[in-house]
Amino acid sequence: MKSFIALALIGFSTLAAADELQVAQPQPVVEHYTYATNLDIAKVISVSPTDDVCEVVPAQMTYEDHQGQRHILEYRVMGNGCSNG
């Protein structure tokens, strides 16, 4: 009886440990934005910070589409370092 209880506890602990493991998903390929790009953005996960320069710089947005697939979109944005005076 003790061995049965021990086996049951080992089985439950193995199942609990398997639930805590996260399967590593491959990093998505960086897609480059063009005006012809069709965007399907359901949830924005992160946006890279914009540099403090007065020129156009690359930025990246990580998002999920409506099917739950993760994407990384690279686009161009004006830097934050320009002043009006």
C-alpha cells in the first residue's frame, strides 16, 4: 500500500512539473514594413524605444495577430532629438 501511494505521489508531482515547463517558441522573423504590408494586429506586446536623435531611425514592434501568432515588425520613425528652435 505504501508503494502504491509513493507511486501515485510521484506521478502527480511529474504532472505538476510538466505543467510548469514552458515550451520555448522560436523567435519570429523580423518583417520589414512597407505601405503594401497588410497588418493583422490583435495585441501589441512591446515597442522599442525611440532614439534621441534628429533623424529617421528604425523601430520594432512585437505583436500577436488574431490567430495568436507572434510577429516582429520593423519600421522607420523620426527620432525624439529634434527641437523647434
